[in-house]
Amino acid sequence: MHVLILGGTTEARRLAQALTTRHPAWRVTSSLAGRVAQPVLPAGEVRTGGFGGADGLARALRELQVDALIDATHPFAGTISFHAAQAAATAHVPLLALRRPGWVPAPGDDWHGVASLEEAARRLPTLGRRAFLTVGRLGLSAFADIGDVLCVVRSVDAPEPPLPPRSQVLLARGPFTLEGERAVLREYGIDVLVTKDAGGEATAAKLVAARDARIPVIVVERPTAPVGVTVLGSVGEAVEWVRGIGR
């Protein structure tokens, strides 16, 4: 049994660990995009870099004799999800999308949903002047023309230009604590938070901190997922799905 897991997310690592622990005779390969300089490596085999689109991934599925493909990429890694769906259909390999549930607003939240980072950048000046940007380093170009807003940018690795004209960079890797997020808001005088609906617990504390501080939050909604793909929300469910393939 050979399982190929796409993605360097927390869920992807937990799934790789669960599969290698419970089924040591299986071959488990995790494919990382290579966008993080020093990623946290999962259990099992690891490869880094792209496949060359849907056709390249389909060839890899055949050459590696993959029995099950799991798309456990970030909810906003839309392109690879569509490539995975096309490749799995071409190579006739069962495909599962492992997606952590999205965030849901709680009483007291002041959320402003937008469809894209560009829309978030347009809304930002209407809601605050000192923004905490937690959208990932690859999405910062959308905010390159925000001249009147100080942007505190948090990223695992140092972002490359273009950046917001008035920006300060915080290099940090989650999970983040509630007290730590409250401290960031206080230290930088943050009056608006911008984030993607990544879901999960590792970065959710900022939402609670913003709620407690009565700070508005611009939430970029998730992109549309491929049609017809089985989607599960937990590692346990994903393990059972793979076991069903292996029977």
C-alpha cells in the first residue's frame, strides 16, 4: 500500500504519523511544496517541489505506484487541489481531500468577509490604520499600495517585495497562544486584523484576542474546491478512509 500525501500542514503531518505508526508495512510519502525554508518534516518518506502540473502529478502517481492520494494542502492552496483532482481522475487513483473545518464567528466578533486578498486590501483603510496581517508571505503583494496603513506582517520566513509601504515584519511559526496574540495587539496598537479562513486551532487565538479587544477582523473566504472530491475534516476519518482502500 503506497499513500501519497500532498501538503505540509499540521493535519498532513498528523496523518503521516498515524499511518506510519498504525501500518508500518505501508509506504507513506509526503510531498512538500518547498515554500518554507525549514519545514517541520513528517514521518515516512518526504519529497520536495512540484510535479509539473496535473499531467506531471498523474505520471508520478503511475510511476510511484500510488494506491491512494490525499490532498492535505492548505485550504488556500487552490491550484494544487485542482491538479490533484485532475491527476487522480487521469491515473484512476482514489483521492481524498483532508480539510480542517473553517472558522465560525462567535458572539462579539466583528468579522468582515471578503472573497480575495485584493478585496481585503480595498476594505482595510475603511476599518483601521494599524493592521495585523496574517495572510502568509506570498499574499502580501495585494497590500503593496496601502500607503496610509501601518501593516505588522507575520510570516514563518522573511517575505520578499513588494510589501506594504509602511510595514514591520514579525518572523514566527505557530501555534500561537492567546496571551501572545494579545501582547502583539497591545504592543503595536493594532486596530484591525486581516486573516485568511485557514481554520484549525494553531492560529485561532488571534481571533479571540481581536474579539476581546473589540477589533474588526477582515476574513478572506476560502476558494472554491474541486467538484466531486470526497472531503473529510479529521485525521481519524482520513485514516479510516485509507484503510478502506487497503482492504
